[in-house]
Amino acid sequence: MADTEKINAEALALHKKFHGKLEVRCKAPLENGHDLALAYTPGVAEPCRKIKENPDLSFEYTCRGNMVAVISDGTRVLGLGDIGPEAAMPVMEGKSVLYKKFGDIDSIPICIDTKDPEEFVNIVTKLQPSFGGINLEDIASPKCYWIENELIKRCSIPVFHDDQHGTAIIACAAVLGALRFAKKDITKVKVVVNGCGAAGSAIGKLLYRLGVTDLTMIDIDGAVYEGRPGDMDMATKYLASVTNKAHYKGNLAGAAKGADVLIGVSGPRLFTKDIMESMAPKAVVFALANPVPETTYEEAKAACPEMLVLIAFGSSLPDVMANMRRIAAEQETYAPALPLFGEDFFTPTYAAAHREELLRVYSLLADESSRKTFREMIAYKITGKLQHLLACETPQQQVFEAFFALQPGEIYADLGAYNGDTILQFARLCPHYRRIYGMEPDFRTFRKLLVNTAHLERTSLWNACCDARPQFVSFSAKGGRNSAVGHGRMLPAYPLDALLDGAPVSYIKLDVEGQEANALLGAQKSIAKYKPKLLVSAYHRSEDLFSLPLLVHSIRPDYQIFLRHHPYIPEWDTNYYFI
């Protein structure tokens, strides 16, 4: 409780200090009269005319294409209930902060002062010319169902109710992963969902569609079943018709007996020690109530001392990492390794099939830290045990200081430059560089790259993919880690060798979402001739751990090869360094 009170006090101080969590900043330069003429009058008239001819161009010529409206009426905020639109604003601001921080998507929080669903829908419909998508948030059920359905019908842009679909997607993905880990068939497990509001009902519907046959929903009146007396909203009525085929009529405690999965989206402290102890062996518990969950880690540990902890998210935040280290020291903790691209899982069978390649790479590694990291990464990939990741962490700053020794006159090529973060890092570490090259295929991120690096001199930046040969490729632009080659607009792809055209390069960074091998092939002439320092991401595909160092070695066998994993859960930010 003391921790909660401390967080509450700090949160209040933060919101007061910054007067909220958002501000508006100008992307375009406004340094002189010419800049003003382009951004405003008379130049602004031209994009207006073009959009008048074709309204879809508003996504190209304005901020609309990367702008989401986070909209609420404040009738069902977190676990606080109907607190009104003004009081809901901090939560909507918070959601906008998440969009910006983790997706680099601009977002505007909007709280509408009406409880009339029709009026709400009319207002939101009229707002859509300013946005690329609508995120509905914290609207009481059952009206949230009608509001979403109506807006989908009336709007020409995507409409998404986060409390329903966001929660359901994440929760059910976690259930699938946990059951796979526990070696249980989703069609044969007993599942209980405590809470039948927007989040709970959406979880229940998705679980049913995923094949769960023994599913019981619990609401404030107990178990949901077909024919139960009293009123049920449309979502609950539907779930009553397809779940709880045994017509169980009791409470949560009775429903949870022998359950394989227990999901809470209701209220605090409802998952007691007795309830958790009554569940089936290898049971899965998700306590998702917000802001206070149904149980805590400490309470769950007391109820189930032999429990396993599964981590289903990625983070490099120091406080999160510290908490995970603490838990891993107390409990058997897993963060299952899943390749971001490709279909091969790093299983014992997979490792055995590639034994010779793995042994070859191991023999090429330049120091014991690399060999230890290699061993721990294999063990982690096979087992998913967090302890193996934690056993081989190295701060990235140490690597730069120990390996790269950047000197004046460096020529840097950043393949997968993202928004310029690593280019800016390079410029700070090596202010007297000779040249910077950057390649970023995601067009939205590329625009941010241009803005963020506009003050740097001697840069050449391309909105293109890097590849082994010149061609056009299909690229899915998602503005982050999910951007990748395949299933998107056509984009030019070039080998780095072709872009450099024989010019020297002294340092190449490759983080290109699973295309590292092709990018290396496209840079092999430069690598062979100049032997640049290389930083190559090695976590996108299962084969990256052995195929990438063997490829570089085949191009230039005199490299020293180092492997390091930097603090990150799961295995992201594992890199090879070639010196």
C-alpha cells in the first residue's frame, strides 16, 4: 500500500509540473519569411487545392496520415467508473503518450461531454476529416458496443475500441502462449473469465472463436448462463448462449475449481489464495484489473510457491529490467524466444540440425565474453529461461568504448536508420565524421529521420530498402519494429555497394528487420575492400545466430567477431560486432 501511495503522490506531482503529458511541436522550419510563405500563406493554398481535387491527398499533405484521435465520454475510466470527461483526460493523454513513445504515432486526446450515444457518434463522425483513425476508450457498456458498430458504419477511417479489442487480442495471445508452454490444448482446457464488461466480453468472444469449449463468464451476478433471470446486455446475452454449457449457476470460487485458465478484468483482490490453490495443475492466471489487479505477484507466490512466471512483452526500461531480475531470482521465469521473421523455431532439433554451423561460429568468436554470450543465447532460445539472458548482458556503451574506437574522419552507413536515433548517437560519439549515409524504407519514419537530422552536415539519406541487388520490393510500413519487406507498397531496393559506387566506408550498422543477410550481400564489395567496422543485429531470424557471422567471414575472413547481448527482454538487441 505504501508503494501505491508513493506512486500516486509522484504521479500527481508529475501531472502538475508538466501541466499534462502532451504538447504540440512544429515539424517544418519557421526561421525566415520564405519558411513562413511555404508553411502558411501563400504556399499553403497549393496543398489545399490539391486536397480539394482529391481528398485522399490529405493523408500525404497533412499530419492526418499519422494522427489518431483517442476519444472518451469518461463513463467507464480504468477501475474508477463514471468520473466524467474532465477527469478522464489524464487517461486519454496517457494513451496518446503510449502511441507516441512506442509507435511514433501522433495522437490527440478528446473527451466529449455527452452521455447520449447518438450525439457521441454524430460528434465523432464529424471529426474524422482530421484523423487517420479513431481509438475509442473508456466508454461504459453496453453503449460502447453500439457506438463502435455505428462509427464503423459511418466512418471511412478505421475505428477501434481499445477496451474491447486491444485487451482481447493481448490477453488471448498471452493465453495461447501460456498454454503452448504448459503443453495444454486450448480446445480441452477449462477457462474462467471474471468480468463481463467491454474487456471481459471481448476476451470471452475471442476465446470462443479460438476454440475454447469449456468457458464460463462471471459477472457481478455470478456465472453467466443461458436463461439466467434478469437483464443481460447484448454481449453478455450472446456469451450466455455459447458458453457455460453445463449451466453452472454459482460464484467465482466454484467456477475456478479445476480451471486451467483464470482471467480477471473486474476488481481488486478477488483472486484469493483459496481460489488459486483450487485450480488445475499448471494453471494460468492473468490478473488484469486496472489500476489494482485481482492479485499481486506476492499473493500469487504465497498461494502457489512453485509457480512459473511467463513474460510476454519486450522492454529495456531499467526499472522493468530490475523488477524482472528480482522475480527471476525468486521464481522460475521464462520469456519464450520467438523469431520475429521466418518459420523456424530454435528447438533442440533445430540446434542439432545446425550443429556444425554453430560449432564453426563458436570457434570463430574472438573472446570468452562472446563465447559465453553464444552459449547462453543458445540455451535461452531452446528453453526460454530468462536466467540465460540475464547471464550475458553487456551495456552497449561498453561495446562502443571497447571495440569501435571511433576516430575523426569516420564514414558511417546506417542501414535501417529508423528516425535517426543511431545517426544522432554516432554524431555525438564522433563529431568530426567525414560522411553519414542513411537508408530507411518506412516513409513516415523517413520523414522523421529527415527532420531529426536536418542540422547535421555531410549526410546522404535514402527512402529505400537495402538488398542484395537493385529491384523493387513490397514493403509494409508500420512505423516501427513491425515494418518489414512484404505485403505493402512497392519500394525501390538498392545494394549499399551501388549507392556508395566505390566510395569508402568505415562503419556500417545493419538493423533491417530480417533482411540482414541480403543487406550484407549488397555490401560485400565495400566490406571486402575497406573492412569497415560492422554492427549487425542477430535476433530477427533463428538462423541469424550462425548464418550472419559465417556470411561475413566468407567475405572477409580476417575480421575479429564479437557477440554481445545488451539489456533487453526478450532477446532483442543482440548484436554481432565485426572489427
